[in-house]
Amino acid sequence: MNAEGKLREFVERLISEGEAVLASKWQPTGNWVSGPPSYVEIQLFQQWRSRCRLLLSLLGPHAKPWEPVLEPMIENKLGSAMSTQGALKAILQSLDEGLLVRFEDLILAEAFSDLYDQADYLFQQGFILAAGVLARAVLEERLRRLCAAHQCSPTRDRPTLNDYNTALYKNNTYDKITYKHVDAIAAIGNDAAHNKPDLKTEDVRRLLDGVQNFLTRFST
């Protein structure tokens, strides 16, 4: 199961746990002018809410619409449990309709960032060639995934970095300026991969800066 499937499964499990929480409804005894308030079992409720906050951390910035409901520490009132359950069902519906970024993309964005940081560190330590090769790999993988997301993957058996770039441009995923920018930094990456003797330090720096800019603009 991929990361997106695991996220959906987690939300579905939280909804199932919510049904058990709602089923634990109870009311205190005593004389109440307008009827006794309704509560749910506190231990079940708090455990469930803690796991809901874990869901928020997994969704990251895409959790914002549901943070006011799922984030605060609140009483175990029936109304609070119903609001929580409603938020979970809204998240699941948004996932099913493709309105949220895929969880897999969130993971990959972090992975790309980590690899870029490694390339930048290699550069700072004087390993220019290795930095260029790693930065090129990050760029190629990002282009490959963009092609897959926009359903414009090249048809040849072993597509090159330039094939991915051309496919994205022809698909209107980005404009001609971006196409030429990617083409230019890809050429530097290719020089690094082929250990070209005329590869310059400033060229690799331009490659690193270009890859960082591209990752920022096309993060999903």
C-alpha cells in the first residue's frame, strides 16, 4: 500500500474509532432545569483526539481548515465528539475527491529537500562533482514525477532529463522561460554526470540554485 492509501486507511480508522466514542454517550444524574448535558467516555475521547492531532501533523499545511476543530484540548462533551467526527468525514471526502495534496507528495517534498541539502553540503565541502551529480538526480526525479502527475510521461524506454523537460513544456505544465531554465541547469548536471573537465565551481553553484528554485515552484 502506498502512502496515500495508508493515510486514507488512517482516516477511516479514526472515523471508526469515532463511532465507538459516540456510542459511549452518557448523562450525569441529578436535577437539571433544561435536561442533563451529554458526555462521552473520557478516556476513549482523549485517546481518539490525540490521534486526530497526529493526523493534523501528517497533513501539514493542508490541515488548516480543520485545525480549529481538531487541535484544541476540549471537554468530552457529546457535541465536541460529533464535531470531531464531522471534521474527519470531511477530510476523507476531500481525499476521495482529490482536493488534498497526496500524502506521498508531502513525503517526497521532504525527501527532495533532504537530498538537496546533502548536495549543498557536498558543494560547501569542496566535492563539486558529487554535488552536481546529486543535484542532477534530484532535478530528474522531480521532472519525472511531474510528468506522471500531469500524465505526459515520455514514451521512450529510457527517457532523459531533456525528454521530461520537453514533455512538460509541450503539455503546458510550464512556460518557455521555465523550459529554457531547466534546459540550462540540466546541461550543467549532465556535465557533472559525465565528469566533464571544463566543469566550473560557479556552474555547479548555478545548478544548485536553479534546482532549489525549481523545487520551490513545482513542489507537487
